[in-house]
Amino acid sequence: MWEQIRSNQIRSAILVAGMALILLLLGYFIGLGIGSPIIGLIIALIIWGIMTLVAFFQGDNIILSMARARKISPADNPRLYNVVEEMKIASGLERIPDVYIIDDPALNAFATGRDPKHTAVAITSGLLQILNRDELEGVIGHEMSHIKNRDVRLMALLTVLLGTIVILAWYAWMFAFLGASNTGGGRSRDRRGGGGGGVQLFVMIFALLLAVLAPIFAQLIYFAVSRKREYLADASSALYTRYPEGLASALEKLARSETQLKSANKATAPMYIINPFKNKGMSVSDLTSTHPPIADRIRILRSMAGASMAEYERAYTQAKGKGGIIPPTALAGAGEDVPLRQPSR
């Protein structure tokens, strides 16, 4: 599992670096608008740095507050706490996450935190009421995987970076628009300067394109990261519980629900086990979807003949017609399949 975590961290660093590059380009063109590209870069880095520090040290509390989650003790819900303890042991985490309940009839759950020592899992009261023990283990195992693989920290950082890019893109748009409108007044001086007006116009057009495309590309990267990690978390849940049918059955119940989570928003949507928005007519396989199609996830889990990363990769390849969802390092250390256990009585 540590090889898998390392592989995920390397890929995550590459994606974060790509989004940071978009941010720096935006800062550069904002700097052109105010007359100093260096100042624009510094402003972009300062804003990103502040927001990243806030996300790292207080992101979990902010997300839990936005979700209107309340912390509970073992006495409040012994069954839930017992399942969390079992999945903590199965996943090898060093600390039991704090447990929260969201008082909402919608069906959903998520995990958050900055590292395995500062984590929490949250589940809606509606989901808690309809799941049997096997299904609850599957859902909690899925969320434990996000903690184990450091997904929760990555998604918090990407959320902050995406938000920063969107904010700076708006300013880049405004500076580019103002710069383009001022180009006309300087045409006579530009002609004497040897065609500088054409260069300035090109810069303004490029800045406009960057301002429009940067947040779109950044968001697509963000969603792509989220979708892939949902498959990896499903695979890990099957490994922890040795009963992939538990998570498959839970996802089936989640898919049938038409109740939308009241506290959900676009920033936190990728944190949940399924997309919390119930927009009719919107394809779940759309590029802007935060999660892979639930039908695909269920089909893959029910195609597993054993409990291992290699078996999930086989089932994924069979269902999707392509492989590569599990990092090669994780497959190399997968070992023999563990037999699936019988459902709880």
C-alpha cells in the first residue's frame, strides 16, 4: 500500500504543478496589465500561499462547517463507531478518525483532513438509516482509503488552487479588457515605436484567452483527479472489507436516491462518495462530472472474484475495455487474491 501511496503522491505533484503553472501565467498577464509582470507573479504566489496555508491547517474544519456536520461520540452511535474502528484496523491507519453526522435525509458521505493524524469521516443521517452493516463497512472503507492514500489533503489543496485560479482569471479578464480598450489611444505612439501596438494587441488577446481557458482546464484536471481516485478508493474498500458487494449495494441505494444534499456546493462536491447534485438530464460521464458513473463502479465491484488490487484492475479492464487505473507499483505488490468473505448475519 505504501508503494501505491507514493505513486499517487508523484502523480498528484505533477497535477498540482500543472495547475500552479496556469496560476503563474495568469499572474504574469495580470502584471502586464499593471505594468510589472514580476509584481503580478508575486501577487499570484502570495494569494495562493495564503489560501494554501489556510486550506492545510483549517481546511478540514472549514469543510465540516460548510457541510453542517456535528461531531459525535461512541455513545451516540455505537454501530457506526464500531465500523469505523474495524476499517481503521483493516486500512492500517494509526488513528481513528473523528466521526461526524450530517443531519440530512440525502444519502452521502465524505472524509477530510490534512494527514492521517488529523482526519474525520462524515455521513448523512439518511444514509446511516438505510445501510446494513456490510454496506456501511463498504462506505466507511471507501472513505478510509481517501485518508490512507492522502486523497483528502490533495483534494483540499486542489480546491484552494482552483478557487485562486478562478479569482485571478477574473482579474486577468478585467486587465486585458481595459488594456485592449486603451490600445486605441496609444496607436500613434505605437506606430512611432515600430509596431508596438500590434504586440500589445496580441498580448491582450492572449490574456483574454488565458483568462477564459485557465479555470476551465484547471477544473477539468480537478475533476479528472477526483474521478480516478474514486475508482482507487472503491478498490481499497473491497480490499479492506473483503466483500465488494457491500459497497456495490450501498452505491446502488445511493444511485436510487433523488434527495439532494442541502449543504453541498461545487467546491466540496468532489469530496463526497457520489456527486451530491441531482441534476436531471446531466450525463454522469460528462467531462465536468466530479465522479465516475455509478453504474460502472457497481459493475466493476460485482465482477471481482477476489479481494486484491490486481483483481480490481482485472474487473476494471473487463468493464471499461482498458486498464491502468491501479498504479503498477501497487499491482506488483498485490500478491495473491484474498477470498471474498460471506455477508454479515
